[in-house]
Amino acid sequence: MIYADRDGATALVPVVFTFSAVGPSSFYGQDWATLGAGIKTLKERKVGAALFSAMSGQVITAKEIADGSYVQKVKPIFAAMWATQNPIPTVVSYGAYEQGAAVCRIEAYLHKYMPLSS
């Protein structure tokens, strides 16, 4: 996803779509609340800092989660940050029981703007 969004327009081999069945594309703290990470409480920020540090290989603090400055440290692995005004089409697959905050927002968006016909 990162390569497609960051380099897809200039890739030697055309990138026509991406498919993701695993791995996060978002590192916004609120998207990780179901895993105990988040931005509301110090505990959530500490969990988020530990999780994002492990995933990015960067030292991230609870203070950076609180003020949002951690985003620059996770940008290399934050696929959603590389999307442009003209993104590569992306198919994202989540499990039937996925309850991540980002998934819930996507599901609500799809039902609102792309109602399924019966």
C-alpha cells in the first residue's frame, strides 16, 4: 500500500490497485482504542507509544502521542499518510469479527454512501 500510494504514479511497472488483508494502514491513536491504545487517557497513550514504537522501530513517547508529533515518526509505515488526491484503488479485507475503530468508521461510511441493494 505504501509503495502504491507513494511511488505508484512513477513506478516502472504500472500499479493498478492494491489489496490488503493484514496490517494496519492507519496509525491514528483513536483507531487503536479497541486494543487499549488511544489518545484519551495517559494509560492509552502509553500503550499506543509502546505499540507504535515496536511497529515503527522508533522511540515514541506518551507525550508525542498526546501532541500528535509521533505521526512523523510513523509516517514511513503509515500507508494512509501517503495517499494523494488521486490515489491508487485499494481493496481492504477485514475479518467478520473485526471491531477496530477504523473498520467501524469505514463500515459506517460504506452503509451511508454506498448502500447495499437487496
